[in-house]
Amino acid sequence: MSAASALQKAIFARLAGDAALVSLVGAAGITDRRLAEPAAPLLVIAGIDSTDHSTTTEAGEDHVVTLEAWSEAAGHRQAQAIAAAVRAALHDAPLALAGHHLVLLFHLDTRLRRDGKSRFHRAEMRFRAVTEPDA
């Protein structure tokens, strides 16, 4: 399994098991794709961009994980609450990855905006993760 795939599975498991987050988005409110008929609130694992982070002695990958919180509530309050729960669940979390070791995981930034094409508010969160293959 690739490091990005293992990371996505571990992130999904961590978020789906977080009671505070599930209370905000519901049991079916965490997904890896935006649904054609989205129901809000919703948390989407929108993407993982991976680059080589190897040294001369060790293999590794650097990943930027993008998560999107979608809310149809008036204002940004609900999207902000979801983003705060996601950050609390993931920032510096000790995730177990199949076939890989997580070196670090931390929150980079969060951007809030109203989606121009819909009634939804969105919080886009980015996390940085570094992984190494298991020896």
C-alpha cells in the first residue's frame, strides 16, 4: 500500500472515531469525495499531494493533506467548529499507518469562505505529514 493511501485510511479512521467531530457532522458525514447531492454538514478528505522527502540514507515522503468542511448554516460558525474539531483530532496525532511510519503530522492552515456557486460555507484545512516506509 502506498504511503498516501495508508495515510488517508489512518486519517479517515481517526476522524470517524472522534466523538466530537461525529457529533458535528453525523456518522455518515465524513467521506473522501464530495457527493453529487451534498448533505451538509460534511467533511471531505479532498486530496493528498505527495512529494519525495528522501535523504541520502533514508526514504521518505512529504504529504499535504487537504480536508474540506462544508456547512449550509448561516455564517461560518459551523464550518469553524468542524475545522476546530478536525484540528484537535489530527494535529500531532500518533496515527498508525500500514507499511509506513508517521514521522510528523501538523496543521498548516485553514481558509474559510462562502462557496460562490452554492449556499454552502467551506473551511479548507491543510495538514503536513511526513512518512517513512517500515524497515
